Amino acid sequence: MKAPISWLRDFVDIDEDIKRFCNLMTVTGTKVEGYNQAGAEISGVVTGKILTLRAHPNSDHLLIADVDVGDKVLQIVTGAPNVKIGQIIPIATDNSTLPKGVTIKKGKLRGELSEGMMCSIQELNLTKHDYPDACDDGIWVLKEDTPLGMDIKKYAGLDDCVVEFEITPNRQDCFSIKGIAREASAALDKPFKDKPIMLQEKGKGKADDYIKVGITATDLCSRYCAGIITDVIIEPSPDWMRSRLRNAGVRPVNNIVDITNYVLLECGQPMHAFDLEFIEGNTINVRRAADNEKIITLDEKERILDRSVVVISDAKKAVALGGIMGAMNSEITDNTKTVLFESAMFDSANIRISAKKLGMRSESSALFEKGLDANNALHAINRACELVELLNAGKVVKGVVDVHKHLPVPVRIKLDAKRINQLLGTDIPVADMKSVLVKLGMRIDKDDIIVPTFRPDITGCADIAEEVARFYGYNNIVPSLTLGKSVTQGYRTHNQNVRKVIHDTLIACGLNETMTYSFISPKNLDKLGISEDSPMRDYLTIKNPLGEDFSVMRTTMISSMLKVLAYNTNRSVKQGRFFEVSKTYHPAEILADEREVITVGLYGDCDFYDLKGIAENISESLGIKDVEYVADRENPVFHTGRCANILLDNLVIGTLGQIDYSVSKEFDAPEDSYILTMDVSPLYERATFTNTYMPIPRYPSSLRDLSIVVDRDVQSADIVKTVKKAVKGILENVTLFDIYTGGQIEEGSKSLSYSFTFRAKDRTLEDQEVNKAMDKIMNTLSREFDAKVR
């Protein structure tokens, strides 16, 4: 974004040294890429008046002129065909410099002294677009009232300093002179001068007498404003406007076209001008193009359109590509008498896609792609009308035809000074915060900040904190320790130790670590069979996603792991063992609730008990006991009968099991996909790294095995718990070593085989004691589970 300093001064007083100004803008967040004087290559060129002309004694095509340059008269030899006595022209004096490194020195031409050179517009790097009245092949003749001795850079507007800013796409408001000036007013702590628009509206009738506007493609155009100018006089724009446009990088054309470009640069709102004579039926309709519809745009190229492109049409034909470029069939010409000004708001995504599809990216489309403020459209068209009256380019007809649906409204955000200071690590007074925000165009209503619609990038407290920090000064923020965080002085925190133990344990189990995106598609939840009322459906949506596949933050890591398994099996990896320790994201009052989760995925030569063993290794390595595994037959993601919830203190902290075949198929994952998920936060609370030492047993143990037949739905964990409760003191351990269903076992039942270890701390157990304990175990199991000895 190029911004001439003279233009910025229309809205804020800038009298600082250019280097200091650029530094202030950069440190407050509006980065300056560089700056230059518009006519930096030109020096020593002044205005002069031709006093006399006489023939050169030694040449039949050269003339000798005496030229008054204000403080002296110079003799200059010239061969220009258009010089006359009394003309005021630019003179390059002795030791002057011109563009492209040309230096002018006095010397003799054909024996006669020449103390300088008369200049054409080309020699000053100007064009007929800048000065239409200038001669094509002769000396540039200036206005009769031009003061003598004036620096030509001042006359031609080449003394202006142009600052180039690097604007990020989220700051649409700064792609305009007013936006940059607003930032400058805050950076310089000077008032922003936003002058009200004054219109005389001398044209006959009202705007809606001349044009009717309709929007058919309401999804692609949210607002369309139309203004009418009658009795138009097409002529070059005044010098000051052409100079500003040229310095901002825009080629001047004529007064009407220049006005639309001027408003685009000043207000950041693209505009277009139609010759109303060519708008058939006095009707404008914003619609989708027909398939294979053709239009010849202002670059004289024929475009073939489809229904994805929005066009501006009259009663019979398309007259512009909405938000991109106008058409030849309605362009402004030297004979134009009535002008229709357009200022509209188009869908940013559609403009980006259409411009790319058609291979034409204009200044207008580049702005619309970023998403503009619909409330700026009316202001822009009124500013254009004001400039028409200022330039005497025509008569403004009263009123504007303004068709729109809903318009954006200002966002209201609570001013939480405490939270802002927490985020910044500062102690900025509330009054100072309010002062900064008001300078940036926001309003304060008690404890609320009302954010104007031209700042769509500000949506929450963190954004407000950023605005405060920019103008408080990042260099004024004193480095300090983050509040509420423990200081380790070089060693790991408890949570860091837990994470390291988990990581090392999973690596020791032979797993490979993966890293997946935190963004997923909401369709992944459909593939998992997650119900519509599940908390997993309460996800955070990304405002600017890379695509539909990355449009929401994940609430479960199962889909991410299934994609890892699918990726590997589709590349002929026959066995996979993977893990990831990462986060899921859930809505919260301020920031997202980020929950750390362990995810393990297995396939190929593995089963449920491999997965359960990994879960047990994790808990054992963290010194956590009393972890239970309870069957879950209701989870739609997992295979019925091959899924268990992991319980700690009666709280479900995870799930493990074989993925249901239908779910595996949805992700193109193997049928034997096994996945474990476990929340990390409960492990932080229960993990202990204190080692407990026990003496080596002095007395031998006694072992007994028992096989029982129970109902298939009976859980082994319940049996073990019941046994330990029934026999205390001498029962050291219970281990399940076999599960059997099939021949010789009644249908609906299963056989469980256990090994029991008995030991006393103070004596050797006798067989009688052990047998008595086994009888008690069998009686208890028979009573509680209707168990029978196999």
C-alpha cells in the first residue's frame, strides 16, 4: 500500500521527520517497507520564462533563447519545435540531474554557450496521462501564472514523499489512506480529521428516477449502492488529483474514472462508473452469469462465464463482472453525459474464485477478496459525488439507490482490564487503555468497547489486548515471570516428568510416535457414528480453514489415529503400532478447553490384550494402582464385546478396544484396528514417583489353580475384586491365565482359569489353611456369580 504523505495530511497532521514517522508506524504494528521522494532523481530543474528567441549562427535548426529563471537569466540552446517567446517551461540548470542518471552541465553547442536544457515531460519521467495538454514531441509548456524559479518537483507534485506499507490481509481497513491515517493519528497521538461530506445535489430529480436496482444473487452481493451524475463534462483531472494518483501507483485517465480510483485509494472501497446511456431499461440487476455467457471486459478481452460468476446486468446484457472489472459496452467515453456510480459489496470467497478462474485479478478484486465493510459502500459513493462537485465534473442527483439485506453491526466486547493486563504481563491503567482504543475509532460505553464494523479482525479480549499493547509499546513491557506458573530452576516440573514417563513407556512398548493435525472435518464424526447429541459434536469451528477437511478443531483423536492406520496399511505396512500424546479442543468461556490425551493404535498380529497391557504399563510406570477395566457394549465406535472403559477412582479416564468393522471401513483402516484413548490430566493428579521398598519374603508361597464356569456376561475384574474382598491376609495375588468358550462349555457360558498365590508374612502356610481359603473362594463365587467348578 503506497501512501503519499500529502494525502495522509488530509486526515492527520504529520510534521515529524520521515524516518521518525516510519519508525513510529512500524513499532505500532503498521510496518513500513520503505519510503522515497516521488522525484528523488530530479534536482536543479526550475521554471523559467522565455524572454527572447534568435537563430543559432551556426545551425539552421537550433535556436538561442534567453530564459528568466527568477534570480537570473540563462542563455540556452534548443532545437525544440514548439518554443515561443513568453512561454513558461521547465529548465534543467547547470549540474542538475534527471531520471535515469542523466546530469546536465553547461557547455557550448555549435560554438554557442548553453547554460542548461529545456525539458519535455518524457525527460522528467512523466506521461501524457499525467499532463494531457503537454506536447508529444516538444518542450513542456507550463501554465501562464506559474511563478518563475519554482522547483519543478513542487509544480508537478514530485516533491511528495511516498511511504510504502506492508499490510497483512486481516487489516482490510489499512488498505486505504484513511485507514493508514487513523493508525498514524494513534501512533503520533494526534487527532484524526474525518471531515463530513457536503453535497449540493443540483441535478434534476432523484436517483431512483433514473435507475432501478435489484439483487437476484443475494448470496453473492449483500449491498448495491447507485448514484447518478448528470451534465457530465469529461476532461482531465486537476493536477493535484493526478499527482496523488500517480504517486500512489495509479495511472490517471479522466476526471470520472480518476474519481473512482481516488475513492478506492482513500476509502478502501472499489467503485465503478457506467455510462447510463448504455444501461438498457434503466435497470441494474446483480445476478449469476448464465453458462457460456460472454462479455468483453475493459481490457478488451472476451470472457466466457459460468453460473459461479456474479455479473452486473441491465435489462438485456451483462455490463460488468461484479467486483472485478467493467465491460466495454458501458464504459465511460469522451461523449458520456450521464454517469451511474456503483459502490457494492460482494462475497469475498466468490470474487477470489472467479478472478482466479477467469485469470484476471484487478485492484478491486484484490480488495474484495479480503472482505470489506459493507457499511463503507454508501460513504464511498457519497465521497465520489462530493469530488464530482469539487471538480465541476457534473451535477449530482439527489439521493442514492441503496439495496441491501442485513448490514454488519458493531461488535460489543467487555473491557476486562484485569484480563488484558494478565495477557500482557503489564499494569496499564484502564484510562490509558480507553484512550488508545478511542484513537483507533472505537467507542466506550461504560464497561463495554464498541468495535466499528471496519475492524472485523477484533472479536474478543485477546484482540483488544493486542491493540493496547501496540500503542502502549512492546518495548515498554517489562519482562517478567508468567503469573501462576511454577519456576523449576532448570529441572522438570511434575507434569513434565509424567509426560516423559508416558512417552518412554510407550516407546518401550515398541510403539512409533506420530503427529497429526489438530484440525479435522466434521464428517469424521459422522464416520465414527457419533450421535448428534454427543458432547463430541460440540466443536470449535475455524474461521479461515484451509478446506472442509480442516474446518473444525478435533474433540476426539480416534479419527486421527484411524487415518494413520489407514495410511500405513494402504502402503503395504502389514503391522503397525503407533501412539500420539496430543490435545483435543472443546468450547469454553474464554479460551478453548485443551485436554491432553494419549492415543494408541495397533493393527496386524495384535489383540485386545496387547492394548490392555499397554494401558497397564502406563499406569504401573506412573505408580498408579486400582485402575479398573469395565466392559462397554454401548460405544458405537468399538466392536461390541471387545471394548472396555478405563476407570480410576470410579471415573472413566479412557477407552480401549477393537474398532467396529463399519467404522474401520469408513476410514479405509484395517478390520483389526485396535485403539486406546486415555486422558492425561487424571494421571497428573495420581502419578507418584516415590519408590516403596519391601523385604524379600522369608516364607514360601503356596499356589493353587481354579477353573470355573460362569455366565458369559460376568466380568473377570468383578470376580477378582470379590475374591480379594473374601480372603484377606494370606491371599497375595490372583491372576487370570485362561478364557475358554466352545466344546464342553454350555452355550452362554465361559470358562475362566485363575492362579492364586498364598503367603503369610510370619510362617509357612499349611495345606489345611490354603484349602480352607480355596473353599471360601469357591463358596463366595458360587453365591455371587453362580459359578461352578469346571
